[in-house]
Amino acid sequence: MDITFNCTSCGTHIVIDEVGAGMSVQCPNCGANLIVPKIDLFCARGLLPEALREGETITPQGITHKFVMNRDCKIAGCPQNILDRIQDSLLEGIQKGETMRELTKRVQKEFRGVDKDRAYTIAKTLSQAAHGAAHFKELKDAGYRTKRWVTSDDEDVRDSHRACERQGAIPMDKPFVNGLMYPGDAKGDASECEGCRCYLETGTDAASEADRMNDEAMDNDPDFFQSKII
């Protein structure tokens, strides 16, 4: 099975074998250092619309459910009416499976006069915020109780985000040391969110979490184990 994702710097489409999950690699186009997404968080089925399951939406960060733009986001120097148009345009582009490069062009079209680098940062920040919120909700709805902050582990990572990563697994409903509930949290300060490439992982792997939930079920229902065998 392959893992499919986009370079966070240039938008290049990258496919790598699942054994590379979590490894550090270089983009074949621009040479940027990247962390290969984990299969449990990102799409390992390609980025083709026909590969989507019901309720799923393609995003530059992977695939998520019930994807919506977070209207709490604030972008320095960007009037609210323009920001609203940018978010509507980005949502349309994301639903079409566009790359970060294409999303950047959408920002430039709506925000006249903004340079390419700034437009790219805006596109990445807004899509990251929306993806982060949706993924955080997915983990909570799935019953996970802990979470971990994961950085790109390079020289561009903020010190505050490194501090979040050093925390390791923390309770799902507790904020990280920088005050954010997840990478891209729109309720946080813009200095913590703009251009962020971090992502959220569960504090435990799926197998361990399933074992925990089974243990709890057995504690609450003496007949649970017997019914599972039957």
C-alpha cells in the first residue's frame, strides 16, 4: 500500500511505500525536508475523487470528514470581507483536490496585491486550521482520550511547537503548552498558526486504544468477553 501526500513547500505530489510512514524524506522537486504522514491520519488510497468514501473530503494535508472552513481564523492585514471570499474559494479548491500551488493562486486572485509567498502562507494556514479542527473532532468522536503534537522536526519549527511535541501524550481536552488544542487551532494567536506544518496524532496507537476500550467494556459488563467469543 502506498502513502500519497503533497510537499508542504512546493505542492509536488509524492507517493511512497507505507514502510516509510513517519520517516524524514526530501521532496524530489524542491528538496524540502518532509515527514511522511502516518497511514492512520492521512489517505493511503491516493487523492482521486473516486477513491473517497462517503463523507470524506480531500485536503492538502490528506483526507478528512465534514471539512469546513474555520471562520474564527484571522489573517494579519486581510480585511474580513476578503478573508471570507478567500475561504470560500479555498474550500472549493480543496473539494476539487487542488494542490497548495493551486490554492495559492486562488488566494492571489481574491487578495489583490499580495505576493506569492504571503498568499502561500495564507492558503496553508487556512487549510491547516480547517483540517486540524476536523481531525481533532474525528479523534474525539472515535473515543481517543490522548493526543500528541508532531512537528516537521527541522530548523523552521517554532520553539513553542517543539515544546508541544516534547509534552508527549496529553489528555484530548487539555490544551498544549502554547494554548492550542491542535496545530492550526484558529482560537490561538496568529503567531502560533501562520505557516504551521505540524499535525496531530493520537497519544496511543489504534491497537492499544482498542485494547483499552475492550478492557473498560469488560470491567463494566462481566458478560462482555463471553459474548465476544460466542
